[in-house]
Amino acid sequence: MQLKHTTTYNDHPVVVTAGWDPMLNRFWTIVEPVGDDHPDVDEESGMIYSNLDDREVPENRVKVDLEYFRNKIRSMNIKVPSDFFDKVYTGNS
């Protein structure tokens, strides 16, 4: 299961997607640009944020807590509904 929410980052539209990967037994989160003209896109990944590129994600934990991603998105000043990550969790428990 995954959830998506369209919002903005630095005044440009983005989509925040979070979900559960049953094969890896862990949660994940990405922030994708809407359109081709977002100034903050990583050239290599095409993302603004991806847990796969985040060197601060705790590597020794099999199941990364969604609180980490909630705080990461908040630290980027990206607004998602207050229950966004709760819904990701309950949809996968």
C-alpha cells in the first residue's frame, strides 16, 4: 500500500509518496517533482527526496520508523496532512 499527496516545495508542485515495501520489510518515502522545471531535482535520481539517497536513514534497522520520514519531510518545510504517515502505517499493519 502507498499514499500520495500533492503539495509544494519551494513554491513548486511536488508529490509526496510513502508506503511499505513487503519484499524489503521497510517503509519508504519519496518526493517527486510535478513537471520538468523544479529547481531542486536531483539530476541522477529525478527526485527531490528519496529514502534510497538519504545517508541519514538508519541502516541497521530492518523496519525504519515512519517518524523518521515524518520529521524529514517536516524539516524540508513540505506540508502533508497531519495523519498522512499514520494512514501509511495503519494501511500496512
